[in-house]
Amino acid sequence: MSDIERSCADCGVVNCKGLGKEYPPFCQTVQMNPDTKKKAMECYEEEENRKIMQTAAQVEYEGYCRWCRVEETIEFAKRMGYHKLGIACCVGLIRETRILADILRSHGFEVFGIACKAGAAPKTDVGIDPACCAIGPNMCNPILQAKLLEEAETDFNIVVGLCVGHDSLFYKYTKALTTTLIVKDRVTGHNPAAALYTADSYYKKRMMSRP
């Protein structure tokens, strides 16, 4: 275990919150390259980045432990001056997407959604193992979702339940700023943190790899 590269993922102090404690020896706040921090901070001098950070902080402050994620998303989009919102959704969450679209439209937003199966391209077209067709013949198409939302000229995109990896490709190709509303996890009712909260009990044998 001594060869593990320690990082924030191993921290139980979080003195970076301004708690007045001592930083652990491996703390990235202490150990990071000052040049890296300088370059990152310089990025906030860009007008859009600064506005996003200021708006996000204000929404966090005003809605802290009061607003749900949907409300936070609405407030952020309003304060940023966005009008046309894109939704990249899983077809398995189309009902949730319709509800979300209704809520967003009631707040005056224009909404344009693209489901993951749009285009109805067979999985085998991109070399996916035919065995995977057992749960459906057509591929999820996150790159197409990103390109169609770009064509629709959305101001801000919302991800609703894209699969692991598919969401990664959407983030890679989307041009508009994007947030995630729902992370797909059918086993936990789309609450992946539940597996972490039960990692020492119910999920221990299922998830922990032992030599």
C-alpha cells in the first residue's frame, strides 16, 4: 500500500475549506505546482468563465439545502441569460425528460431534446459485439446527440441519464456548456451515491476487490 500516490481522494481533513487545521503531507494545496494554479486562476479572467463562477456561487449560496437540483438548474440558466436549453437524454428516461421539459417551458425556456437512440443506427454499424443486441438492436449515439443540439443552437445543455461512457462522449463533443441532472443507475433508482453509503455493508462484497 505504500506505493499508492496519495491525493484529495485520500483526504479526511479538507483544510482547503478554510478550517484552520494542518494540511496532510500529501495535500495538493501544498504540493501542487504553483504555475498550474496560476494558469487555472488566469482562466477565470475570461468574461464567460468569471460569470459562470459568480452565478454558480450565488445559486449555491441562495439555494443551499433549500433548492433541489432541478431548481438550481433553472435558477442558473435564468441568471446566465440562457433561453434555449438542450436535453441529451436516455430513451429509458423519456418520461422524466418530458416532465423536465414541461417544467422548463413553464419558466419561459425554449427546450430541444435529443434521445440517445435518435438516428436508429444499428449497434453493429460501429463494431459493437452482436451479443449486445440482446438488450436492443440500435446503438446509443451521444456524438449525434451533441451535434444535433449544436445544430439546434442550444445555449445550455442538460444530461438526463446517459450511460457511463456515452455521457463521456457527449461531453467530449458538445459545444454548449453542459450540466448533468440525472446520472443513470437503474439498480439504485439513479442514485449512485447509495452504493457508496452502503459500501461497508450491503455493497461491500459486491464492489470491493480483494486479492
